[in-house]
Amino acid sequence: MKLKHRFAYYLIGFTMGLFVVSGIFMGKDTRCNYFPNARVLNDLRNKPFVYSDKAQQILSEQWVDTADIKNTLTYGDVDFDQSNIVTSGGKLYTIEGQTAKNQEIILKVVNRSDKAILQDILKK
């Protein structure tokens, strides 16, 4: 069999495989969170999110709002050097992100088995 015939068979099979795989995963809520940063942020977003009294006080100052918090939990970076610290009832994670006004913020979130608690919001 000539090389161009083998290549044509390969492309036909590869294309059919792409259609099968896309048909299987189409419409499903599948996520590929292979990296630790994505796994931690996804875990925090999927749990009930609770604000501590200190975090509510900082939110009332109006320099940061809940949309900035959600944006940071979606696109932020987890600082693993200062994170994964075992505290009473969970693990403390430090997440760096930005507000809508491009001001850098740091979130301190305690990840428990049943909920995530925002402990503190800091300006960087």
C-alpha cells in the first residue's frame, strides 16, 4: 500500500474518532482539571461559600465586591507556598487575583469538607 493511501486511511479514522469523542462529551458538564491550581479553585467554587464577619466588613468598604471575589475564584492563582495550612476545621488557601479596577487582592479561604469560608481580603 502506498504512503498516500495509508495517510488517507489514517485521516479518515482520525476524523471519525474525533466525531465519536465529541459526541460522547457534548452536552456533559465535564472538566479537565489536571493542574493543582484548577482543582483547588474548582473545589472552592462548587461548595457553599460563606463570608466571615471580617470579610463582610471589608466588603462593606466598597473597594471590592462579590463579583471580584467570584472572578478571583475563577481566574486567580493559588499561592501554594502559603497555602494548604491545616487550621481548625479545614485547610487555609491563599489566592491572588484582581478586582475589576485592576487592583491586586489576596483572598484567605478556609476549605472545609462541607463549605468554603472567606476569612480575609487583603490589598496587595
